[in-house]
Amino acid sequence: MYICPECAHEWSTTAAETRAEDDKRVIRDAVGNELRDGDAITVIKDLKVKGSSLVVKMGTKVKNIRLVDGDHDIDCKIDGIGAMQLKSEFVKKASN
């Protein structure tokens, strides 16, 4: 909600403004490539899965990612492990 400091008029953001704010959010991989929903990525470092003895090995390819807000900004499913979230700093965009 926005409030005018001079007249105290209040208004909320419109859908167009909200979409414009979402478009400004840019998530980049470890190399600096821009990531988008639906991209394929490759893990660049062995990652231990918290709470289990599983490890996501370096070179694991993950398809059809979804970008989310937060510290772990990639939501995906990894074969053999399942659904999890990754940090963009540990992945690179896979070449097609």
C-alpha cells in the first residue's frame, strides 16, 4: 500500500506494476547467465542433501526449473532425490 506524504491518500499497486516489479528480479547462475523458468541447469559442485546421506553430484543436469524468492532461489526435481531447492550460485545454465 502506498501513502502520499502530502495528502495522506492511500492506494495499492496495480497488477501491471506488480508484473513490472517481478520482471526486474534477475537471477543469475555462477557464470553470470540469466536464468528463467523452464531452463535446464547443471550442478557445478557436489551438494550434500541436508537431513540425509544423499549427495547431488557435480555435473547433474536438472530440467525445467522454477525460480522462487528467497535464499534458495531455484525450485526443481532431481532424478533419484526428488523435489528440492538450490542456490543459483551452485549451478550453471546447461547448453541446449
